[in-house]
Amino acid sequence: MEREISIIIPSCNYETLLPCVTSIIRYTDFRDVNAEFVIVANGLPTTTRDWLDALPPYFRYLWLDNKSGVCKSTNLGASTVESKLIGKMDDDVEIMPWGVTPNWIKCVITPFSDDKVGLVAPAVFDYKSEHIKKDKSIVGFLMATRKEIWDKLGGFDEIFDPGIGEDTDFSFKVQDLGYIISLPQYMTVTPWNPEGQMYTGNFPIWHKSALSYNGNTKLEVLKRNEFTLIQRYKNI
């Protein structure tokens, strides 16, 4: 079935995935949107398969026995969909109650009625670097793009696995194609604070930033992937 949007959730951590999925079920009215969620379970305990099998029909999953990076997992999930839009959601976020405004997925979808919009996310910031001169980037804990764009760019560049920087790289590529980045419908600009370890703003999502790295590994990945971005986009 062709849906309006398929949202990929890569996960190797059941402890964060459970509240994420529970919040989606609780705070999403699927009568108002033709959407699905594709969980890419990579390295989850085998005991979680019964839980995955029992999820509502707007969830499905891919099972990988071994832990895979965010980019590879998301790309695998995206390769199984035919929706007009492809989204990606981290497993360490939770949807929050938002009773006075329309369906939160509709708010993500609506900006694409403008042909110039190529990427939508609730966390958008002006990218500033002494090495790179670019415009905007998203924080990819929740994002959506057109499937035609995703296919043209080949999804996330797996050089950034296990993850960090792939969202910035994808943001730059989308803008280089001539598209713009948009906030979801009804969302106003609220500065994103990387040190805050979460982001809510006036969009109903809570980002817990429960990264699946230990401290040293995260720092090593961050340095390596920052260097990759600099080499790819450095000022001439």
C-alpha cells in the first residue's frame, strides 16, 4: 500500500524503543493520516520479537540479528517502502500530548505541499563553522523528506555510522539540490540548545538523547565525522 509517509525507527535498545512506540500509539490518531512506522530492530534481544509481532498494523519491523549503525539501519528500512514521503525517528524520543492542534504527523507532512520544501524537521539551526560555509541543518531525531529526494541522494551516507553527522550531511545535500528546509506546520522557531540534551519547543516531541555510545566512543565518532564533514564541505 502506498502511504502518505513511512517513518523508519532504527533501534538497538529495547529500553528506549518501548516508551517511544507506546507514545506513538497513545498520541497519534491514525484515522486522520495514512502512515506507517517501520522499526529496524538491529541487535535487540530475541525475546522482543513477540512484542514486535503484537504491535498494531500500522507498525511493521525488519529484524537484524546484529547491531547495525543508524545510517545502514535507516537505509534498509527505507528500501522497503513506497510512500511519497520517508521519515526517520530516533528510538530515544517520545511523542507528547498536543490536544489543541492537528495530528502531529499531518503537521510534518503539510509543508511538502510547497514544491520547494525538501526536508522537514522540528529542530533546525543555522550551521556555523570556521571551516564550513553552509546555511541550515536539521537535528535528525525526527525528520521527513520526499522519497524522490531520498532515492536520488541514496539515503544516509553510511560513512557516518554508527551515527552523528549524517543528518547534517543530508541537510546540505538537500539544499544543494535547490530545496529548502521547513519546520512542521504551526511550529514557530525556537532556538535549539545542544547542551540541553533534549528538545521540545512547541512541537509535541521529547528528545532524551540516550545515545548508544560510551563516552570515549562517542567522542571518537564525533571527531571522525566532523572531519568527514569538513573534508566534504570545507570553504574553498
